Amino acid sequence: MLINYNNLIDLYNILLPALVLGADGAVPVSANIIPNLIVNLYKSFRMGKMEEAKKIQYKIIPIIDICELPSFPAEIKDALNVLGKKVGQVRKPILPLTEQNKKKVRQIINNFFNYL
């Protein structure tokens, strides 16, 4: 019996290489913060626009710093709150971000969106 399945990844930092190697798509946490860029990367790849897809892949690298902070999903919620999407705070047992990490998130978001 043959079983069909889709190969999805969640590592947005290697999204384009994974697609090139045969991944069907992704469920990256970064899509919560930069959904349009993730969708555009996927569409560019599917349309064969590799240079455009590469540019987007490199553009999203700063968001990696947010997604790798300890306390998932607190960093994502904080980033979304900074962007004006009121998603509230994490609930126990997950701990909120430290003030130092909140500052990092704000700095990364501000730099990232000023860069675009």
C-alpha cells in the first residue's frame, strides 16, 4: 500500500534550500510575523523565480533572531504586539520574555521593518 504524504518543514531559515531539495512547503513560525514575505518566497520558488526567492530568503534572516529567543511562543507574541496585532501575553506555564529580550524583539522588529 502506497502512502502519499507532504514533506513540510518549519525551519524558515532554510526554507528555500528545503524547497529546492523537494519539500512541499513549510509551516514556519516566522509566517506569523512576516506572512507576506513567506508566501512570496514560496510563490517565487514555484514560479521559477529563483533570484527573487533568494532575495526574500536573505531578507527574512533577521527574524531568525526573534524566533530563536528562549520562551516560545512569548517572543512571537511580543513581536506581534510590537507590530500592533494585539495577541496578548503568554499564559502559564510559559514564561514571558525578560525585559532584555523584549528590548531585542523591539529592536529587531524596528530595524527589520525600517529596512523593508
